[in-house]
Amino acid sequence: MENDIDKMTFEQALSRLEGIVKELEDEKIPLEDSIKKFELGVKLSSHCLSKLNEAEKKIEELTKSEDGKLSVKDLKLEE
């Protein structure tokens, strides 16, 4: 299952995570199933965070210097 998660795009993992949240909100689900779904949700959440961190590193900011020249620099986001 973890290999499948590693191959997911951010959007796929987020969609599956949202589905798990809806399933866990159903009070009729057995405890064992809830625990398994929760564990999967944690893995999906971690994968999504990893994908967001990768995207953040790739973001670049186009800036204009005082002399009018354009340059590209890494965007530093505050945490």
C-alpha cells in the first residue's frame, strides 16, 4: 500500500484522504476498520505534506531590480 501512496499525485492523495475522513465520520464503522483507515490517513497526510514541501522548493519569484532587469530567485516562505 505504501508503494501505491508513493506513486500518487498530491491531488490523488488528498482526494483519498478526504474520502477517509468522510468514512471515519460514519459512526457505524467498526473500530478495527477505523484504526486501519486512520493509519492510512496519516500516511496520506504525510505524503501530501511531502509533495507540498517539494513544490515549495520549486517555486521561484520573478523580481525586478532597481535598474529594471528581471531576475529569478528562490521564494522564501516564512514558516
